[in-house]
Amino acid sequence: MKATAIAPSNIALVKYWGRRNNELVLPFNTNLSMTFDKMYTTTTIEFSDAHERDVVIINGKEVDGDKFARSSKHIDLIRKMAGIETRMKMVSTNNFPTRAGFASSASGGAAEAMAAAAAAGLKLNDRELSILARRSGSGSAARSIHGGFVIWHRGERDDGNDSYAEQFVDENYWKEFRVLATVLDEREKKVTSAEGMEDTVKTCPYYPTWVETAKKDVETIRKAILDRDFKAVGETAEHNCLKMHALMLTTRPSLIYWGPETIEIMKAVQAWRSEGVHAYFTIDAGPNVKVLCLKDNQEDVAARLRALPIVKNVIETQPGPGARLVDEHLF
Ligand code: DP6
């Protein structure tokens, strides 16, 4: 059977950093994100005896090595759940440039889970799909199943069955919210999130404080989103991002994901704020910066970012819908 899913990428406002179980991808801290309206992955998966071996094609190229291993391990899990052993072909494309400095693993993992589950004949609800997307290897994929604003619960159980993401307001609740994704550096990062967070958990002396304070950050931002209180969301998201980077900096060996241009944008955003521009930043495990603002000042903030010579591109996004199955297949 063949199925195709479209899944969006997302940006964490309270970050996920650190796993209490590597194999099951269980986070130490509950985290919170916004799903993008732009930037998504489309994936078609077919299980068929016509395929003699598993084949994974991403953006027109057959992949092997780590990328292939990650997908085929995820698909093995789905085959086991469905009680099948049939080989599969997977074709996947991103609608955003792969080298634009954005992780496509959240959208890729969610699209892979949804398409493979449907192609294998599994009938899963959103919670089960989120758990399955989490197991893609990129934990943030668990959040991409849902649209709008989403919380991924860390859960307490050892088997991970209570560690799933769920929507708390949909994409229409706060339509004016904007995330301007700036492209600064298009190189792939040297240390993946999975490797980096493992080192942090083992060696960073501040890690317990992170886990403890992230709880409060989730509560503060959740409430601020419900109240549409932009200042509270921005302040808390920026602070939470800096706390995560403080962990990274104090990991051994240290993880400095920023480049000089990252710091330039951080300082520019803070300087604009002191001029009365309501904008905040957040940064993942890489050099690119996402700037939070509202529709009212979107044009102004985007123009300020584009005027900086270090900025290669600005992608303007707002809350969007979650992953869904579609009828049009890629092959
Ligand atoms: C810093 O393992 O979910 O983006 O980096 O895409 O492999 P990839 O994803 P994942 O780690 C995400 C870490 C983070 C914070 C976040 O998105 O919560």
C-alpha cells in the first residue's frame, strides 16, 4: 500500500534539550512549540513485494549511511507494529531549501511516521502518531503532528507511552503571531542535536537547573499564549533559548553553535527593542536566528533584518496546520 503525508516544521519557544532515554527519545523536560505555516516535508511511502530492498530518496537523491539507517530503523518499528516484513520505497521532498540552515528532521520525521503508518494499514490516533514521530530519532518531530501551538509532555513512564505532543490552541487562535526565520549560514552543523544533548546531560553542571526551570517556562508561555500576551511570550522564549545555549557553552567539549553573525542579530534585536520595537529572538542548535514579532511590526522587523548585510534570506512565517495525509503521491 502507498500513502503520502505532508508535515510542517516547527520552532520551540521552550526548547527540548536532553534525553532521559536515548533509544525511546524521551526528553528530560516538557517543551513547547509553534508549527510553521510554511516549510514542510512531503513524503510518499509504499510497502510492496516489488521492492527488493528498502530505498530512501530525499530531494531527488538516494540516501545511504546515517540518514538511511535512521529512516529504516523507524520503518522497522512500524513494520513490527503492523506485523509485516515487506520492503518499502520512500520518496521525500522539502519545500524549503535543504541548505537554508533549517533542520528538516522535525517535518521529515512526522511525515515519515504518518505516511508509513497509513501505508502499513495502521489506524493510529494523533497521540499514537506523535509517539511514533518521536521515535523517528528527531524528538521535535513529535510536535510536528499538530498545528498551532503545541506542548510535548516529557511523561513519567519508562516505556514512553505518556511522552507525546498535543495541541493546546490551533493555528487560528493567534493569527498575528510571526516568526521571521533569518538565513545566515547554510553549512550543516558539525555536532548533531542528539550528540550534543547527550554530552550536555553527562557533563554540564547546570543541567539539573535547566530541567527544573523549564517547567515554569512552559507554564508561563502557555498562559501568555492563551492571553495573547506577546511581551511575556517573547521575554520567556528569549530567556529560555539563552538558558539552553548556556548549557551548550558549558558542556564538555563545549558546544558553540553560534557564529559571529548570530551574535550580531541577537544584539541588533535587543537594540531595536530599546528603541521600542517589539521583537525577540530564539535560536536552535545552529547559527541561524528566528525573530518573534507580531503582524503589526512584521514589515518593519523584516526590513531591518534584510538591511543587515549578513542576512541572506528572511522567511516570514505564522502558525500553521499540522501533518495530514494527501491523495497526490510523489511516485
Ligand atoms: C535545539 O533531535 O528533535 O532544536 O536537531 O532536528 O535533529 P534535530 O532535532 P531534535 O532536537 C531539537 C533540539 C532543538 C530544540 C527544540 O526543537 O526543541
